[in-house]
Amino acid sequence: MTTLFLLLALLATASWITSTVTLRMKALERRADGLERRLGLVLDHFGIEEPEPAAMDEVRALARDGRTIEAIRAHRRATGSGLAEAKHAVEALTDRTEA
């Protein structure tokens, strides 16, 4: 009986800790998003453009040659972006080169 009680207490504690950490992470993500937006506004105000990673020439060349998957991989390596973001960026590059 004591073991069961301790196990339930441990599970409840772990659940509480997990939910607390999750809520804190969501709050931090919202704060980071707001800071990124504000930083973008400041950069725009002062006319400062973010430098493009050096490997973007390779990404453009791969996209131009129709090697989309390799271009997405190269984009992810160069920028640290996620799969969906890299895919959209490469598709946008492809659309620009076709136009």
C-alpha cells in the first residue's frame, strides 16, 4: 500500500513538473516571438538588412538546377531553419528564378 501511494505521489509530482515546464516554455516562446518582431521593426526603421548566409548561393544553384531536396538540405544547414521553413524558402527561390 505504501509503495502504491509513493508511486502515485511520484506520478503526480512528475505530471505537475511537466505541466509547469510546458507552460513556462510557451510563455518564453511568446516572449521570444515578440522580441523578434520588435527587433525586426528596429532593423527596418534604421534600414539595416540582415546579412544573407554565405551558402545561399549554393541553395540558389541547387534550386535552379531542379535539385529541390538537396537545396532544402543546404538551406537548413546554412540557416538552421526547420524543414517546413526551408521548403517554403526554396520554393520561393524556385518561383523567383522561373519568373
